[in-house]
Amino acid sequence: MAPLAAKSTLYVNWKKDVLHLLQDDKWEAKYELISIIPKISTESYVDLVQGRFGPFRAHVPMKLPLWAALEMEEHQMCSIELPPWMEEDQLKALCTEEKANRNGFTPLPRHYMEIAFALLPLPKVFGGKEKYRQRIVLLLRELIELRRSKILEGIKLFDSSGGEFNVTNMSAAELSCFRTRSLCFLDSLSDLLRNRQLEVSADVEMPVAEPMDEDSSSRPF
């Protein structure tokens, strides 16, 4: 897709396609910090693009960018801790608060969907408890659909009357969908969660996690 102003010196806000915006969101999500428990120890710091991390101490929790944590987990050099907001009790509370908050959105991490879909295929993140992971999938699906319904109402209001719609606390992906007046992406997320739930119920093996740096902008996370 070529920039709208091909002869301009600077290109500003030319990414009108929702897939371009979601690709940017996914890229940003790679740099979100999450907690890990290293299985190795190092004598010095490790210099990454995002900054200096370490030294690593085996069995001592620390923070790492999501992309680095996934890379280390793949090589069995660490275990990734489930973010607090993805715990079952917290997700239940978030769903309850989302239902009660009729005029706005419940605060969530800016890239909560990208992080969730990066961690869902990793059984060890859930302590190997498949039933627990299954309940997390159901609660995430409920939360996404609650927020999707609010966005749909906001789009109807915005397009019909040009009125105001409060987008405070919307996530990066949700804002991208709203900016392009498209809910196709959120529908895809809901369908993916539903399909994963059916796969679990049928005792089908979950797919392995895809590398975060793969160009997969044409499909949800």
C-alpha cells in the first residue's frame, strides 16, 4: 500500500488499513515487560535494543520484554509467569466491572489482547493445568465480547449523530478497530477463542506458539 501523499517529504497518518494499524500494535506489544523466572545465571548484564537487563539469577523473578521472554522460554532458559490481570479471579472481577461500567471501559494493559494470545498456547504458563487455561480462555472471550459490544454501540452513535464517544481505557487494538470503523478483527479474536475452546473440549492438541517476529499481520496474533 503506497502512502497517500507520495510526493510529501513526511508521511503522517497514511495507514488507513486496519491491518497496518494492528501490525504496529503487535510490534509495540513485543516490548511490553512481563515477569519471568530464569533457569540460568549470568555474571553480567545483557544489552538489548530496549535497554540493559540482568544479571540473570536462576529462580529469581525479573522483568523482560515479551519478545525476549518468549525466546528464552522456547529455549527452556526461563519460565514465564502469568500476568496478574490474567489470573482467573482477576479476570472474573474485570468482567464484572466491565458489565457495571456502562459508560466507559475498565482499565486494562494497552496490549492485553496481544499479550494474552502470545501466552495462551504455552501450557507451562498455566502450570500445566489445562482446565485452568480453559477457564482463562472463556473469561478472556467474555471480556473481549463485552468491550466489543461497547465499541459497536460507540460506532453506531458516532456515525449516526456525530456525538462524542469516550475511548478512555480502550486498548491499542480496540482503538485501531474504532479508528477504521471495523470490528472484523475483534470478531476474529472472539471466533479464535471459541474455536480454541472447542479444540480443548475435544481434547485436541493446542498449536505451538508462533515467533513474535513473524509477519502475521493478516491473521489475529
